Amino acid sequence: MKKHVFSSMVVAGLAIFSATPVLACSAAGPGKHVGQVSAVDAKAGTFTIMDAETGKPIVFAASSGLIKDALQARGSVMVSYEKADGKLKAQDIHF
């Protein structure tokens, strides 16, 4: 009986934690995306995240300082951005 209760608690806990990233983008609000940095192109001044909500890549133009931050990112990040000239321009990266 104890094993069954413990197993149920573990499964419930994993379900809660695995659902959190999916909710993160919508909950973050407008002008923000949540995901993991998947690529950085310092020469082009861009970095890409895999969006936690859609699972699709999103490319951001960024300053050299934010490019350095993106290179150091581990785990999920939240990117604040603005749309300009048809591109997404990163304004900040939160770890």
C-alpha cells in the first residue's frame, strides 16, 4: 500500500513539473518567450531558443552583450523582446 501511494505521489509531482514549461510562455505575457537556447550565431548577432510552448525555434536579433548571455545560458530562459522591422529583437534574457 505504501509503495502505491508513494508511486502516485511521484507521478503527480512529475506531471506538475513537466507541465510548467508548457504554461510558461502564455503566462509570461506579451513580449516574452520561454525556452532553451539552442543556437547562437555571434557573427550574425542572433540566437535561437526552442519555444517551451510550441516546441518551435524562435530567432532573436541581439546586442553583443545579450549574445554573451545566450552563450552562457543553461536550462530555460525567458527572453523579453520587441518586434522591429519584421524581426524579434531581444531586450533581455532572464535565467
